Amino acid sequence: MLIIGKNMYDILNIIKTRRSIRRYKSQDVPEDHFDRILEAARWSPSAINKQPWRFIVIRDKETKKKLGNYAKFYFLINRFISDAPVIIVVCVEDKAYKWALLDCAMASQNIMLEAHSLGLGSCFIGVFDEHKIKQILRLPDKMGIIALITIGYPDGQVETPPRLELDEIVFYDVYNQKEKSAGLK
């Protein structure tokens, strides 16, 4: 069933106010929140409805610590990963599937938006040692890891980052055409 209009502002508000959170309270996340977050991921669009994603929910402190050690950007270790109450590892069933990255990215966005709607913070981590993390999680060879998503209650506020204006990023009919088409005026 298509619902038009009633909640559109709420959705845009959730999108506009979501931030990447890197400091979390030690407070546990209720199980029913994860049911909703994973349900939002399950309903993500995918090419030919392949639904290539698989999700591993990690709460174990030792496993989170190991993941944190292998989620590095050059020499910068993302220490906040092991401090997050929960990590969702977004995996793809067949890493050779052409649209896997896009499909799993949409599922990741749904995870983060639903988490935010529940008052939780999240952060998408895309830089990690996939080989080491696959070993830790005992993933089969054909599977791949798309992202680690930390989730928990934010500890503090995060500044709103600047955004480009629409007139800087939107063109009409051809690149660099700033004037709207006749049908859009």
C-alpha cells in the first residue's frame, strides 16, 4: 500500500538530522529496537529483488574489540567501534554479484535511518581489513563484507556539517544546465 504525504516531512527530517556518531553511552539497546532496525534493512530495494545482504549483529565485547583492531584508516584505529554497544556487519552473500555493493548500501542507509528514528546513533565504517574480519566472523570465501555499522545511544551532540545548496548539485536535462525544464517550472 502506497502512503503519500502524511509522513513525508518526518522522513526528510530524519534524513536531515541523522549524523555519524562516534561516541556512545554504555546503555544497552533494547531487543525490539533491533527487530525494527533489521526489518527496515530487510525491506530495502535490490536489483531484481535478489536481496543479497546478510547481517551479523555483534554484542560480544571481545569480538567488538577484535573488529575495532582491524577497522583502520591507515594507522588510525577506529577505537569507538569497540565502545559501541552493537555492531551490525553488513555482508553480501555473493561478492561477485554485480549490484551487491549498491544493494547493501541501500540496506545500510535504512539501518541508520531507522536507528536514528528510534533515538539511536550510528556510523557507517567502510575501511577495514576484510580478510581478517572474515576470519573472525567465520564467513565463507564467497561472502564479502560491505560495512560495519556501529549503533548505540549517542554520548553528546554532533555538529551539523555544511551541505552544498541544491543549485550547486542539480542540473536539468544536461550537465551544467541550471534552468528548470518547462515541465518542472
